[in-house]
Amino acid sequence: MLKKFFFISVLLFFSFVTKKSYSSHLMGGEITWECLKTGVNTGSYIFTLKVYRDCNGITVSTFSQTITVWGHPTVTSITADFISQQDVSPICDPINSGNQQYSCANGDLGAVEEYVFQSQPIQLPGIPSAAGWHFTWNNCCRNAAIVNMASSQEGFTLRATMYPYTDPITGVQVPADPCFDSSPNFKEQPKTILCTGFPFSYNHNASDPELDNLVYDWAYPLDDDLFNGPIFNPQPAGTAGANPSELAFQAPYSVNSPLPGAPQLDPNTGEITYDANTAGFFVTCVKVQAYKCGQLVAEVFREVQVVLIACPTMPGTGALNNPPNIDRPFTDPVTSLPSYEATVYAGTLVNFNITGQDSDLYPGSIAQDLTMEVSGGQFSDDFINTNSCNNPPCATFNNGAGLTPPFSAPGIVNGVFEWQTSCNHINAILGCGATTSTFTFLIKVHDDFCPAFGITIATITITVVPPIPDLRCISVIDNGNIELNWQYAPGAPPTLEPYFVYRKLTSSTNFELVDSVFFPSTSFVDTDPSVDGNLNEYQYFLATDQSCGISTGQLQSDTLTSILLNTSTSNLNTIANLSWNNNHNPLLLTSDTVFDVYMKRDNNSSQEIIDSTSLLNYTYNADFIVPICNYDPIFQIHLEDLSGCRSKSSFTSVNLNDTLPPNIPLISDVSVDNNNKAVITWLPVVGADMYIIYIKDDDGSQRTIDTVFTNSYTYLQSAAGDKYETFLIRALDSCENASDYSIQHNSIHLQIVLDACLQTLTLEWNDYINWTGGVGTYEIDIVSTSPSGNIQSFSYSVLNNNPFVFTDAIDKYNYEIFIRAYNSDSTFQAVSNKISVTPNLSKKPDYNYIEYASVNMDNGYVDISCLVDNSAVVDYYSIYRSISNTNNFTKIGEIPFDGQENIFYTDNTALTSKNSYDYMIFPVDTCGVTISTGSVLDPNTGLSTNDTSIATTILLKTQINLEDELLTFSSDEYINTITFNEYGNWLGNVEKYELYRSANRQPFVILPIYIFDRNSDPNESLKYNDVVTDFGEQGNGRFCYYVKASEGLNNTYGPTNFGSYSNISCISQTPIIYLPNSFTPNRDEHNELYIPVTYFVSEDGYLFSIFDRSGNLIFETNDPKKGWDGSYKGNLVQNGTYVYILKYINGVGNLINKTGPINVIK
């Protein structure tokens, strides 16, 4: 158990050391990959990780490192094993320079150590996404002395990206397994320690084994904060989703200017130049993108920390140590100045001497040792073997005595460069349509000054171009001669070598030499009389004996085939069918993908483009121009090239005849205009020059009525106002080709019937026929104009032509009516004839207003007065009645009409003391039609208002001594409660209600006992409590009431003077009688008189009688105020019991008898 714990502890310790041991002073590095194309692991990748560290920091672990893979569906990491480590600090002369040499062994700040890790061969199945597969390695931390970053000691992430690639020939994306492409790699070690005070040029010298086009640019260094999920997403620090963060630069430095002295990065060669004038530690990051056939396939980043130091001066002189000079081996053909750049034909042997020299001397006139180093992807691995590189032949380099670099010499150092170029150096890119390939070689010379030697790097750029021109276009001239067009590679140097032109018939086997051409010619016309490109296909290519450095054989251009255009006709010689061949299979990558079709109508016309197509055939529909009915168009096919030339086919002509009739016209509608003339409209027919119009007669025959040149026709002899008419048309072209007859269409004939009694307009019309899908809807448009000029429009939609009844016709109004038919999708409409009609109808009443409905107080009947329009034609008026609020009207009578302004009616069947009634009065015209008429004629519209006059009678009710009402009065009061309903419905509303009373059967008082003021208090309850206590002693308790309603002034006709009376409602208070059972008539002035105490008892019918036991009448009176004094014939009667009889008439008129005993006590 203890051993196991110790083993785990060791693992944890080494894990910590692996990830954290170089937690500071990382200076840079890169990730690259190689595609293995030979051996047992062909198709696999080997990934290389290089890390640079400041030797003043902690050493880098030599344990295997993990490269993280982002975006791959199955591979998430790659293990890279430790390969090597070396001190790459400058090796200098500390003795003669008098300065210390930086060394990792001493842990000097500024010394640099390189660590290399490499994976085993691996596969990456699948195809990268558009965003690519990303490969990263990250750790912490950077040098705290960095001056161009906003924050020092940030994290550190190296990255590279692999992108998808689509084969330009097949158009299919190429899987990454097996591999097909290596990333760019760097042939030059990073130079990190430099002296300030001099301009400096440097090149990372990236190379691509497949000769992919490389583009250089600056890039952001990255932090190591890869914490935001599975997507690699470098973004500025603080950006949501950044994974990881891009490190910000400290002003005045930026991503595109990370160094002092205005750094410049050449995007094509990768050369970096700047004035090294400021000391410090500077982070730089360079991105190299590889493009294959114009597609980005790889992206690698190299991060380097540059250390600029203020170096000591030369001992003894105090002068700065100058870097060496390197002479320029070439001459610029334009400026004639020395140059580091040259363009050569493939096959040229490039050979030159190059010298580096330095005039700085140490004390004692000791020359500095100069060392020459070279790098570049096209150099031989050992600088000797011409086959030991990615694209042999390889360049070699030595000091002239067989010594390969690096080699040194005091003061002056010389090197000999030699490279036999060949077609291998261009073939890799010719498939992409490119014509050149550029190679860079770095010649580096440095002295041995300590601690940082003076260094100069010359970037030698050699552009290799094909020795054969790039044949792009082949054209057939009018006379059948064939013209070739080509272009030279950009920057191609002059040459005296001839280019040979070869030709053969496509059907032949062997090519024959035709002629030779020389630089700088770019075209050739084959004028051989036996050649006729208008009849045959020919193939051509250019060839040269330069052979890209091969000792025998020729180098040939692409073979192009002349385009032979063939034609035929179809569809009765109205269509020309064109077909032709490609000039190259497949088309050159520089060719357009579409062919332009040119035509001229005849030999006297100019050629014009008529269409474009990506096919090898085209159909041309004849376009005949009036009056020409046949012509012989001449065709030619053009194919453009990016170079600006175009391949042209042979010329061919074909005779086209106008033999096709136009299409059958489609009638859109037949309408009727305001003059009742039929108007026929149809859709224009392509190719038609005129149209023949036909009409069908009543017997079914058809006849020609006209020929027109437009797509609309008005038939001036039309009778469409009287009947519907049917038409057909035919299309005719100028070559007398006629279409078949169109489908017949007819006009819509509208007829209107006026019903004077119903006051309606009945519309009838024929069906519109032969629209595809039929008629969707008919729209009926009616425009009415009142006699005063007011206009109103009506529109109705119906689905068929069944008769339509317009019920709102008004006398003396003018109506303009027409029908619009629409097809099923409303794209077409046909309009009928328009009819104008002004009904001269029996005049309907303009108004009908019940002036009042009142209860007759004499007989209880209801008297009704109604204001009517005496100018209307009315037979009689119908009276309708309903118990109020039930809306159950029944006819109760008729009133003949003889032109009076008012009509009167008495309802003698109404139970007015029981019900309130609603009354309506309707005029009935001579057609027996009951007319609904409003109360008032609107002067603005000339129309009757929409209301119907309704009169509601007043029902008055009375009750005595209601308990709820007595609560608000004294308990000994007598109250009559009167209630009634509202009168309805005066135009002027009710102004007031006046309540009248009759007591004790007396006449009604003249003045009302109460007035309900509806103006000042319209919401007052229609109830009145009448306190009648004071009527009790002298009255019989009989009370009668009625109410009178008076109309307000706001009535068009003025308020009615009569008003409206309610029923008379009578009520009797209960009579109150009290008779004592004894009294003492003993002349002591106490209780001497026996008299009934009465309340609400009338003297009418009153009789009070006293009888003895024998039944003898001993007293009688009809005066309620007179009593018995206990005597009979002047003498007091004896004590004893007597009998009284009291008779009286109560409030409702009934005779009441009351009998009881009386005890006389003296």
C-alpha cells in the first residue's frame, strides 16, 4: 500500500512538472504537419510541435505533449513525443568582441532554447468543416519583461488549422484520410536576439511541399484561457464566447505593427523589414496561409519573441557593430539595377555567386568571422544531392570549394548557388490554372560580435514560369481560317527559342507541324487553303524543344479544338437547333463556363449576342420581322477566357420560314360601354400582327365584322343595349398564317322590371360564358341620385344570374344599374349595359307620427291622434295595439284615408283601468302593402327617419295605507299612494305630469295637487303619497285621481295641446266607527250623550236608531253629529239595555248595517 501511494505521488508530481515546469518565459513556437506520401504509412500525418523558451526561465519538460484537436468528430487530441532540444542562441567571439556570449547553460536572459516534439503517424478521417479543424497547444506563461503587450505574463497558445479542399475538376471535396496535403513549414530558425541601431530584414522562409501558394500576414498572439466549451473561437479579450482570448497590444504597438521602426511584412515573400531602434522584449505572431487552386487549405502560425538589446560598441573605436552586406546577384530587366529577384523559364539552369562582407575590425585589425547560412524549401537537404528535396531537382550551395553551409571566413564570405529548374516546379500548380511558381531562398550572413552578432538576410526570389506559352483561345474566321491566341507567364523573360504550331483534323491520328512563332507574338492564323474551320474540327497545340531542362523531347501546351457549329431546323422550319463541341475537355479553368450565342440576321447586319448557355446546344425560335416571312440568320458561338481572348466557333446559316400560325387568341371579356356598344378585349398573341373579329347572328351563323391591329375592338353597329351579342376572333400574322377561332364570348344584357306596388326593381341578365373556371361572381352596382342631388352607391355580390330584387327603390330617385362579371380568380371582368331608371311610384308617406294617445275620462276609451303625410298615396291606416312592454301587437282597427292631415281613432275595447297600451299606426298603400314609415322626414337626406312612432298610454294605480309608505309618516296618518307609468313616445318628450284629485265624491280640483317636472328632475319616481287624514271627519273617504302628461317644446311638429290623460283611479279609505256600550244620562254633565264616533263616514245614507227591548223606536237621526240624550218623549228612560242600529254608506257606495246593545246607567 505504501509503494502504491508513492507511485501515485510520483505520477502526480511528474504531471505537475509536465504542465507547469515551463510556467514562465515561453517565447514562441509553431505547429505544422507533414503528409506522408511514401512508405508503409503513406496517407498518414506527422505533426510537429516546436516550442522556444527564454533560457532565463524554467526549462521545458521533455515529457510527451498533447496537441488538442478542435472540430474533428472523433479525434480530440494528438500525442507529440519529445525529439530534441538545442540552444539556438548566437554563437559569437567573446574574446575579440570583449563581450559575454549568451548561453542556456548559464541561464542568460536573452538566450533561447528550441524544443521539438513529434507525433507518430496518425489518420484524420473525414472532411474538415468550413471552419476547419484546429490544432492547439497552450500553457503559461510569458516573459514579464514584454513591452508591446497590454498585460505581461499572459497565457500562451500555439495553433494551426486544416481546411477542406474541393477538387476543381470533379467538384467533390477531398477526404483528409488518406492525406493529400502538408502544411507550410519554416526553413529558417527564429532570430530573437538583435542589436538595435540598424535596419533589419528577416524571413521565416515558409515553404510548402506541394507548392501551394503562400500568403503571409500578422496575427494576434493568444492567451491560454480555453475554458468556453468545445468550439475554438479566438476573439478579443472580454468578448462573449472567446475561446481563447486574443491578447491586446500596448500602444503604439498593434497586431500589424508589433515591432518598433515601422515593420513591414511582404505578403508574398514573407520578408519582414524594420528599424531595430528600440530595446526591449517584443511578441510577434506571423500567419502563413496555403492556397491550393485558390482555396485556403492550411493555416500555420509562428509566434516569436524578439529581443532587441542595445549592444556594446566595437572595442577600441566606440562605433556600433555594423551588420554585413550581401551583394545582389540579378539585374532587374526594367530598371537595370541589381536585384534579389529573377524570373526564369522552367528548364533554365540558375547559377550565381553571392558574397557577404563586413569592414568592421576588432583591435589589432582582426577581421570579424562572417558565417554564411542558407535555407529554403527548394534547397537540397545536404545542399549537394539534387534529388533530396520535395520537388527535385533541388538547389545546391557551397563555398566554391565544396564546403556546404554554414561556412565561415574572415571579412568576406562567398557562396555558389546552382539550381536546375524543370517542369516539376510548375506542374504542381498548372492544374489550377496558374502559370508560375515562386520560390524563395534565404542567404544569411552574420558576424561573430557578442552578445548579438550583426546579421543580414537576403531573400532570393526566383519565379519559375512555363517555357511554353499558355494556349487559351481558338477561333474560326469568316473565311474558315483558324486563329490561335496564347499568353506568356507574367514576367516571362525574352527568348529566341521558337514555338512550333501543330495541327490535325480531329478525325485524324497524327499531328503535323504547321509553322513556328517567336516571342513576344501572342497569336497565329492558320491560312492553309486546305483548312476550313467552317466545315471541319481541327486540333492545335504549341510545342517547344526547351523541354524544361529535359535533354530530349518536347514540351507541349494544352491542345485546343476548333469549335464546329452545326445547325438544323424543326417545327416547320421555325426553329434552329444549334450544337457544337468544347474547345477543350474539360474546359480550361481560365475559360468561362457559359457559351455566348451570337447571331446576325443576314450578311448586311451586325453580329449581336442573343443568349448564353452552359450546354453544348441551343434552340433558337425564329423572330420574324414584318413584312419578312423568311430569313437566313448566321450563328456563331463565343467562349471567353480570363486572358481577354475568346474562342469563336465556325459560322453557320439556316433558312427559317414563318409557317406557324399564331396561337389562338384568348378573349378576356366582352363588355358594353356607355353608348351600349359591345367592346371585345383579348390577350395579345405573340407573333400576331392583326385580328379578325366575328359576330354570331341570331340564326347561329357567324360573319366577319372587322380586322384590327390592336387587342381591343368596339363594335359600332352593336345592339348590346337591346340584347346580348356573341363574338369570336382569330389571330393573323403578316405571313397570312391564321389561328383557329377563339372560344366564343357574349356580352351581358341587363333588363329591369319595376314593381310599383312592391316598389322594387327586379334585375335579370344572361349568363357570361366560356371563361376558364366559369364566372366566379357577379357584382351588381347601383348608384342612386336623390332629387336634391345626394348620391349613394350600393354593391351586391351574387354567384349566379338568378333574378335579383332591389327592394330599396324610392320614388323619383334616379338609379344607374349595371352588372360586372368576374372570372374565378378575378383577373378578368365583363361589364353589362348600363340602365338608368327613375321610378314614378305611388308616393309613400314621408312621415307618420302619433300625436297623442290619451284615456278619455268620460268613458275610459283611448283617443288617438296621428299626424300623417296627406300627399302620400294611402288607402287606409292600420291600428295596432299591444299591452305595454309585451311587444305583442295585434291589429284592432282601420282608418280610411281621404287626404286629411290628422287621423283619429278611439279604442273602445281597451281596459284602461287595468292596462297601459302601446299603439302603432301603419299606412297601407293601394297595393295592400303595409308601409313602415318613420316619425319625421329628414330634410338633409329627403328620407324618412328609421324610427316607428309608438304611443304608450298612462295607467294610474292607487292604494291606501301601504305599510312601507306609513313608515315615513306618523302612525295615525291616512295615506293614498298613487303610481303611474311614463307616457311614450313624444318627439318633444314629457315636460311634466300633473296629478289631480277628487275627494268625497266631489268634482276634481282645478289645480293639480302635485306636478312631476321632468325637465328639472327627469329621474323622479312616478309615485305620490297623498296624506288624506284631514278628510276623515267630514268626508266619506272616497278619493279619485288622474294624471295629465304635457309634451315638451322640442318637437318638429310642435307640442300637442291636448296632452295625454291617464285613467281615473278611485279608492276609499276604510270607515272608522266607535260606539260605547253604556252611558250615564243623569244630567251631571258627564257622559250625558250617546253618539257614534265616525271617521270617513258620509251623512249621505246615514241613519242612527235606538230601540227598547220591545222593539219600540225611541230615537232616530240622519245627522252624524247628533246623538241620543237618554230620553224618550222628553223623559229620561229607565236604566237598562237598549239596542242601536247604525246604517251608513261606505266610500265605495255600499250600505253598511251595524247593530249593538247600549246600557243606560243613571
